[in-house]
Amino acid sequence: MKLPTPLTQLLVLPTSPLPRPRLGVRPSSRRARGAVVRGAALRALPRRLELWPLRLAAVESGPPSVPSSASPPLPGSESQGATSGFDTGFGGGGGGDGGGDADLGWVRVFPHVLTASMANFLFGYHIGVMNGPIEDIARELGFQGNPFLQGLVVSIFIVGAFFGSLSSSALVDSLGCKRTLQIDSIPLILGALISAQAHSLDEMLLGRFLVGIGIGVNTVLVPLYIAEVAPTKYRGFLGTLCQIGTCLGIIAALSLGIPSESDPHWWRTMLYAASIPGFLIVVGMQFAAESPRWLVKVGRLDDASKVVESLWGASEVEKSIEEMKSVVNDDSQANWSELLLEPQNRVALIGGSLFFLQQFAGINGVLYFSSLTFRDVGITSGILASLYVGITNFGGALVASNLMDKQGRKNLLIGSYLGMAFSMFLIVYSISAPLDEDIGHSLSIIGTLLYIFTFALGAGPVTGIIIPELSSARTRTKVMGFSFTVHWICNFLVGLYFLELVKMFGVGAVYAGFGGVSLLSALFAYNFIVETKGRSLEEIEMSLSPAATGERK
């Protein structure tokens, strides 16, 4: 069985980013007010969640319940502030915890989140854009027949993303989410245009590297921004737009790439098209709201109040601003060394572990090998095979968006990894068992699509959603930057060594290893992940604070 060319090995489905500097209000000026908010929030939280910093390994049998007092319903409609061009004035009061009788509390914030998630659409597009035309690019630019250089054109994207993830924290802390998204569109636009006009390998590598830098910043920033602007009740649902945007980007690139099978120069059109979403982000974010939490941290309380009123409803302003101020202790910016201290070190460990497990559970390997699996049943077009995979992933992301705030992050993560493990073992069985060839191929297809679908239910979107939720306001950008740096390193390693492992041990053994990692991931989620649905970011942060735990004792 001939192995596929190393073009789609980096077909990564992230998971799916946020900003946070410090408030310019002295601790003493907010201590009295923060104590009241902190005490009320802590009394509303289950004791097990409060003890999490002391015993991260404590097993939770299910998502902790949230007393109704912690999530009061909001009125059906509220007055709005005029803080952004996206403020449409329709929908129920979208406060931190509820959304009115019509349950439309997400409507006000949706245009802002949708605009930011266009960055994930670009991520998916650049993942899929090299899937079909890489051979044509190699032929035209003079490196045809050199698999190393072809792989380098693809993998340089990840190198750029690595550096982008590392630099994202400083940008967001200084400039906020809104401006960072706009500025970060510059390397995305320039990289796409340089790649489209490339007449040498060096120009193509430069363009792909610039695109990678932009993607590295955005994969950190977008989930972070969504977590900070979304009403608590809809934070999970809105957070899945990261995964949905990535899926749509992949599907768009694969669909637009179909003419490349007959037109050897079509790849230039595809890369020119990649610059368009960047321009849309620059313009769209001009009308989007800034994160109210970032505004509080830099001391712009009036602006933060206007954003909260506009996005969540007037009834949420006083309560939300007081909560935000209660978790901001000084006006200095966090440094990387703070990730070595409790409780940040535990959150950083969880964030890095989630991405490590996600990548070594085999998502890139399965995507890489899927074209060969489909070829076995007569689907010879690599683009068409990848399109089937992309549509399946998109379907799973849609289901996840409906379940995220109902079933909770932890349950979806556990169920997702169990489904991925079952899918891997089903494929191993289809390969190893003495089955009829047609039955074996059919089981391989079922296992592959089931794996992609269950990945999109939890392992894909939840990983990006829950990390900013568990992080403190002070270190959120640092934790996200560190976690996504781990993501890109693991991504690169899987893409680099996957084929070698297949040659050494066979597809069945490698897939069995992926299934084993998936089982370990489910066990990790069961023991170490704390449920965050239904709680504001401030409630979560106070419950995980060692000082808060000491107060309760």
C-alpha cells in the first residue's frame, strides 16, 4: 500500500484564544467591595471546586451543580449602550448568566464573536489550501520530486505559528484583543499575497512563514476574546465558533481547490483569495467591542461598563464590573515566571497536557491517512476525500455548539475521547481481522468518520474553550500562549514522525497507540478537569485561588 505524499499531514483542527492586562486601580481601593462579591461567589460554588488547587487529582463524577442563586435570570430586554456598530438592539438581556424569556441573550454579542472567528476561518483555509495544489506549486517553483522541500513548504507554517503563539501574550496585554486582531491581520494579508505571487521557493517559504505567525497569534487570541466578551450562559456555545470557523475554512479551501486538478496555475488564485478575510477582519473589528475584562484591567472602567451594558444588558453592569475588579490585584503585567506559581502552574500544566494529549491522540495522523483510506473504497480524489472529512468535522462542531452549555465541557471531553478510542480500535480491527476486503474498507471509512465526528464533539472545541476559563485574569494570556506553543510543537512532531512510525510498525499498531492515548485522555479529563459551565470567569478564578480556599477554611 503506497503512502500518501506529506502534504496534508499538518491538517490540524485546533481547538480551537483571549487578552488580559492589569487594572489601574490600587488593591486597597477595591478590597472592601471585592470582599462582598468574593464571599457571595464562593458560597455559591461547590466545595469540591474550591478545594481544586489543593487536590487537582480529585475525581468528579459529573459537572458540579450551580445553585440558582449563582445564576439569576435576566430580564427579557434591557437598555443598551452605544459602544459599537454591531450593537443591534434586539434580543433579550444577554447578561452574564441568563438571556431572557426568548433565550436570545447571545444575539447582541454574536456579531462581535463572529467577526473575531473569521480568524479561525483563515486558519482552516490555510490548512486546506495546500492539500491539492502542492504538486503544481513544486513543479512551477522548481522543487518537484523533492519531498523534503514540499514538506518544508507545509511545515514552515507551523514554525511561524510557534513564534506567533509566544508573542501573542505581550501584544494582547498591551493593545487589547480588538487592536491585536487588526494588527495581526497584516502578516496574514502580506503572507497570502507574497505566496500568491511567489516565483521562487524562498518567496513561498517567506509567505507561508508570515501566515503562520498571524495564525499563531490568532489561535491564542480568538478563544480568549470570545471567553471574555460572551455572556456566561452562552460562553460554551459561542466558543465553538472557533472550531466551526476552522471547519468552514478547510471546506472553503478544499472546495475552491477543485479546479486545481485541471488548472496547474489555480493555486495562485487560491492564495490571493486567502487575503480577503484578513481585510474583512481589519474592517469588522473596528466596529466590534473590546473585551470588558481587558478594559477593567487597564483602568478604563467607564468604557468597560458601556461594553457590558451593550453586550450583556444594563442589569449586569454593576455586578459584573465589581466581580471583574475583585480579581484584579495590581496594575502590573504578568511575566512568564508566574506560571511556575500556584494556582497558575496547575492551570498551565492542564493546558499544556490537554494539547499534548489532543495531538498525540492522532488527529493529524488520521487526517493525513484519510485520503488513502478513502482511496481503498474507490474515492481517488484526495480533495474529495478531505472534503468528506471536513464536512464530518463541521457536523460534529455544530452538535458540540448545541451541547457545550447543556452537557458541560468535562462530559463532552470525556465522551469525545472515549468515542475517538473506540473509532481507533474499530479501524485497527478492520485492518487486522480476517475480514472480507469490502467489509474491512467499509469499517475503516466508518471508523475514520466516527473519529473525526467525536473529535469535533469535545477534544477539538473544548480544549480551546476551557483553558481560558480556568486561567486567572492576570495570567490568562500567558497560559494560553504557553498551551498553544505546546500545541504547535506536538503538531510538528506528529507530522514529522507519523510516516516513519507507520513504516516501522504498520498502520494498525500506530492507530492502536492513538486509541490508547485517547483512553488516557478520557481518564485525564475525568480526574483533572473541573466543570466550568454556568460560572462567570471571576467566579471560577476566585474558587481556584489558594487565598479564597483559605478564607473558606
